[in-house]
Amino acid sequence: MKNTESSNQCSNSARDWMKEALAIAGQASIDVPVGCVIIKDGKVIAAAHNRREEDKDPVGHAEILAIREAARAMDSWRLDDCTLFTTLEPCPMCAEAIIQTRIAALYYGAYDLKSGACGSAFNLFKQGRIYPVPDVIGGIEEEECQRILTRYFEANVRSNSNNLKQHPLPPDES
Ligand SMILES: [Zn+2]
């Protein structure tokens, strides 16, 4: 299964699924546009975008919401044989949640150099943990995944700076 032909097929369909995740990300109204879809047997069983602002939910990241929806669909906390696509490299919270589901493979789009937990800022996916870790493949449709984030932050730069004034970081944080 590791020959060139099958890996090409795999990456083609990975790009298609990432486009689905991008479409979901685009449905975010006030939140940072991150989208996630979970696939089982060639079908989307869960899809969510980031809803932290919309739901006033501190853990309302796309991956967490999609995982919960997938678990309901599977009637199980175990998501073996599922594949998760998310437009942004998961943060540590979502990365650990993904590992806990026993999901088989994780594909992400843009790299998150500040918070990404697939190797950019942290790496929770090291082999040899007590749990098996999924296969992790980053950089799928990276440009478009990054573009929607850049567009969002450019449009929200003023309100973001207002938020920082209202909620200043401790002096030792940057
Ligand atoms: Zn997250």
C-alpha cells in the first residue's frame, strides 16, 4: 500500500476532504475560521467550525466539537477507523482529545507555529506513549487554509487590539 500510486490517490482524496473542512471553516461568523471534518468509510460523520466566540465556550474549537458529534454518530467514544481533517494544526487541547479518540489518522492544513501540537510548538504525537498515536500529515491545502486565517485576522486587527487592551497579558508573557 506504500507505492506511489496509492499514496497519490490518498493525497488526492485528502485534498478533497480538506476542501470540505475549508468550506465548513468558511461558515464561521464571528470566530477564527477553523473547520474540521471527520470521515468514516468515505463519508463525513461530523463537521464543525470553531465556535468559541459564538457559543462563549472556552473549549469550543472545531476539533472538539467535531469529535463530540462523531462520538454521538458512532455511539462510542472510540473513533477507530475514522480520519480527522482540520484546517489548522491542532492546539494541545485538541491534539490530546484527538489522541484519546483513537482516531487512525489526522490531516491538517496550515501550520500553527505558536500553538500547534503536531510539532510546530509542541509535539503530543510522539510514538511510545501509553496510547497509540494517529498518523499525522500536515500541510494539506496549506495555502488556502492559511489564507482564510490571514484574511480573518486582517479584518479583525482593530477589534483584536481592543481585546488586548481590555485583557492585558501578564508582563512576563508576550
Ligand atoms: Zn484546539
